[in-house]
Amino acid sequence: MIGFVWIKEQTTIDPQYVFSPEDARWRYERAILTENWPLNEQHFWPGKSYDFPGYIDVIAAAKIDPDFGRPNMLVSKYINELDRINKYIIHNLSIPIEHNGQTFDVHYTDLCMSYDWKCYLNDHIVMLQPKNHWGTFDKKIAEFASEIIEKEIKITYPIGWRGTEPIYFGALVGGVHLTDEEGHFNYVTAVRLTYNTREETVGNISYIWRKKVAAFLSNKKNPPSEILEFGLYHNESLPEGLQDVADALTPKFVMMSGILFVFTLGCSVVILRHENLLMGIDWVRSKPILGLAALVCPLLAVGSAFGLVLWTGEYYNAIVNISPFIVVCIGIDDAFLMNAAWHRTNPQLSPARRLAETLSEAAVAISITSFTDMLTFGIGCFTTLPGVRLFCLYTFWGITFTYLYQITYFTAVIAYAGEMEDKGLHSLFGFWPCLKKCIRPELANTLTMKWLFAGSVCREYDRQQDAMFGRNISEEPKKMPIKNNENKSILQKIKNYLTSLESNQDDSDHHLKSHHGRETFVNWFFREFYGPCLLKTNTKVMVLVFYLIYAFIALFGCSQIKEGLNPKNLVRESFYLNNFYVLIDETFWQEGLQMQVVVNNPPNLFDSNGREDFDKMREDFEDTEFTMKRNATMIWLDAFEAKILEDETAFNISLPKSSEEWYQRVKEWLITAGGRRLWELDMVWDKTNASHLKTFRFQVGLKNVSINKILQ
């Protein structure tokens, strides 16, 4: 158990590691993105980088109306309320930081990632407001500003425009109702906000700020808004949700342990019948100490298993906290087998003989079930899914230690309790000299004595009675002779040594049966009623019919199994992350999210054959059940070709006539392009050949990416 000292440093909270196979394709794809587009905190644009941990993703929606559903977020009171909360988070929500004896209030603008030293401030909220809210202008420029707003700003779905700079509204608004083919909309059910913070030098401060934002937006006692609700996700949300589940299991585990202790304690009690139909506890043959040991044994196994696995350097994740429930159940089951086997032995036998009979009967069943369970979870240790592998690894060692402790520690406790029974000691108070021995039932003259201190006649008393009546039973135990080790082989010497360690056998054991003749209700029921009932023809037919129905339902259920893991099912319903999954499932998982497509070693886009191959590949991406059409694709190539066609028409600039000229025009266009901030983040040029495009990427709009719809 000393391995627990390393639990903190070996704890992993990364859900991508835990719930994704080690050979998953996305790991290779993400490596490509990271290699070609490493994170630059001063050159950052939302949606263009996935390799950063410091972000908060917020989905805001109006509180649902029981009669009319989700209200329209474009209504002034809702969008203005969202604007107020966004400004509060950016400018007012701060954390105090001490530095060199001084206290500073750190805001989002002090921590944000930026592009050209400017933070991303969710400006689309202003664009969604009525245009008369965009600002008040002096009369001299009001007309000019109005003309710019009307002509240069185009709010359409899924792509809008700010001049010649595209804005992907598909990822900013969800549940959209379109009014025309151009993409204008008049209704949205949700608006998405993002807050991106730096990690390289201020990661600890950013983490505290993100936690404060999460606490602010998920506060149920003092909600941030009376008319809006929020779902939020940040990079620590899912680990926190998993830990929340683990924390919720702790009291349940304690409660389960308490219930099992009471149950095992009750099952270890032997009832003694007094005169006048009075029932009491047989304090000689009852074994409350075994009830406690039955629970302690698997708990020790859990501690040993966790410690050993941590000692070997394996990770710990909250998902393995389910393992103790399985280990404890198996341990309790083994303890019941041992306890039942002990009670079936003849009380007239010596403790050594009774223990031998117990082990010969129960240890076989325990060994078979334990080795089967070890094999089951041992195979799971070789899976490529780290979460399953860790769970199986911890459970495997838990079952292994349960078995080892069952045949050592628990067996020793049985032997100790058997010695107490053999001497007629009180199973609870046998440690106290004045209350050591139990009182024979016929000598207990008060109710207190009958209920608290009465017990069966012990074997020692029976032996004394045999001696008094002159029965020919030796008082002294018969010891097994030890043969002389001279001139014996090593194996024979070892055998003789082990024989010398055997417990002494009583002569009285030889003429007694191994098991007593008492019959329990369970024995009677299965022998006299259940067994004969099964042999009847009508019963056989009925059982066969029920089995066929069961097999059909089982096969049908197996055919309905769908692969996949809905992250909503990983957290508790009361946890704030659950609301994020509910809102995103209603909106952005239906339509609007983006997927990045990386083109490694792209063909010559000026060459007609290369361009034809690329266009065909692009059409394959845009023509699927889960992707939006071409109007949702963000790609620099379309913007560039539109520009050179405009130059030819408006300024009589000829089209490129060679591949070198084409790529040179691309680089010149990037300098002045309205979407430069986007397009330059999508292209990687060869450092050795400035005219060669090494790789580039584009974004495709997604739809129907809800887990349930994908599985359908």
C-alpha cells in the first residue's frame, strides 16, 4: 500500500488519453496539425488551432418556455443580456494576484491569446444586435457609417462577411431559421462564446480565472441571469466531472461497506432455541469476527492492488474507482463460501480437522471462480483503450489479492474463531477474563443471560463428559511421527519437514463424520420441492420455452448494440457540464461545427489534372451525410480565384500563365487579402522553395454529429 504515496503524480485527468485507443487515427492527425501549425499565443485565431488547453467554450440560450420552447436569442432583451454578461466576464471578472508584496486584479484582457495584440472579444454579439445598437455616430459621418454597415457587413449563415473577411457564423449561432437562399436568418436558439487564455507563462493564473468563470456561469444559487441559461466547457471540465462522479461514489462505497458488514454479521449469527419457543443467539458457534473479516479482507486487497499498480508506475484515473465495488463483491462471495463450508462441518471435530474440511470444500470453488475472474480481467489488460486497460489492471490485482488474503488472512481468522468455539468462549467477549466462557442454555436463568451470554455446549465439554463415563477416547492428541532424515532424498526431507508442521490430530476425529446431520431450510427446499419439480414434464417444457424466449431477447439485444461513447453519460446530471452537452446536442451538433481537412503534399493547383483531383477530393468531403454543402466550406482557394477573376474583369490584369506565376500571385494576394488573418493560418510554405506550398488546410461544415444520430 506504500504505492499510494505516488498517486498524485501518477494521476492522469486527460480524457483523450483515457477514453481513446492508443492507436487511434486522430492521434496521427492531431500530430500533423501540431507539426504544421504549432500554437502561437500571439498569433491566434479561434477555430484554427486545437492544440491548446486554455479555453472556455460557452453556449448561451434563453430559458426554455414550457409552451413555446426555446425563445429567439435575437430578441433585444436576450441578446442585450448576453452582451452584458460577456462584457462583465471580459472587463469585470478578475482574480487577485500577489506579486512582490502588491496585489493586482487580473482580467481576461491580461490573459487572453491574441492576434496582432488584440484579444478575441466575441464581437459577433454586437453584430447580432439590431444595427442601431452598433454605435452612435456624429451626423457628419452617420450616413457614411450607415452605408458601410449596409454594404460591407453581411450577416448570413453559415458564412457571413465583414468586408472581404469571412466570418463563420455556423460555429457562432445554433438552431438557425433561414429566411432566404442567401442565408439571412431571423431566429437562433443559441449563441456560442469563447474565451481563450494563455498557458505558457501564466498557466496557473489562467486556470484560476477559468475556474472563476465556470463558477460564475454555473452558480445555481445566484445565477448570472434570470432569463438566460449557460452550458460551458473548458479543458478541465470532463476530468472534473469524472472526479465528481468518483467523489459521489465515496459515500456510496462507505454505505455499501456498512450494509455489507451488517449483512455479513447477520449471516454469521447462529440461532439458539430456548424453552418456551424463545429464540436467542448462540454466542459459541456464532462468528461475528468472521463478518468483520469478510469485509476487511477485500478492503485490504483493494488497498494492496492500488498500491502495487501505482508502485509499478501505472497511471491512476477516477474511472478505476469502480474497481473496489467489484473486488468487495467477489471477496464477500468468497467469504460466504468459506463461512458456509465451516458451518457444515461437524462441531464435534477438532478445529484443525474442521478447517481442513472447510478448505477442501470451499477453497476449490474459490480458486476456480478467482482464477476465472483473474483471466477475464487479465485479458482486458492488453486492450489498446487506456481507460479499459487501467480498470482491468486494478481489478485484476484486486481479485488476485482477494484470493491470496482469503486463503491466508481469512483462513487464519476462521482458525482463530474455531479455537474459540472449541473452548466454549464467547464470540464477542471471549477476550475478557470475567466474561470469557458462555453459559449453557439450561443454566441461563434470566432473559439477559439467555440473549447475551448463552451458547451451545462446546466440544471440550463433550470430551470431559466422555472421560467421566469412561469412553475409550484418548485425551492426548496423536502426533504424527517424523521419520529419520538420514539417508533420505532432498524431496523426502522436505516432505518430512512439511509433515512436522501439520496440526496435531485427535483420535476422536477418526470415528466422527465430517459433516453434521442438521438440515437447513435451503437444503429441504431444493431437495424436496425444487428438484422434483424440475423433473416434471410440464416444468421441462415451460423451462425450455422460457429459455428460448430469453435467448431470442438476448440475441436481439446484442444486435442493437451501438459502438460509441456519449460524453454526456460520463458526468452526473447535476454537474454543470451536463447542461453544455444538452445545449450543444440541440444546436451545434445538429449543424454548424467545423472539421479541418489537411492536404499534405498538395498537387499543383495550377495544373488542370492536379486541380481536378483536388476538386474531386473536396467534393467527396462536402457530399456526405455528416457534412454541409459547399457554401459552408472555408477555403482560401475560392477567395483567391475570386480575386484574380475580379482583377481581370475590373483592372484588366491577366490571369496567371504558369505555375510559378500562380503561386507568386497567391503570396502577393495574402498581403492585402481581406481574410488574410484566416488564410495565412491555413497555409505552410516550403522554407527551401518559397514558391512551393508544402501543405494547407480548409474547414468543412458538419451536421448530424450528435452521438445518437451517428450511431443510428
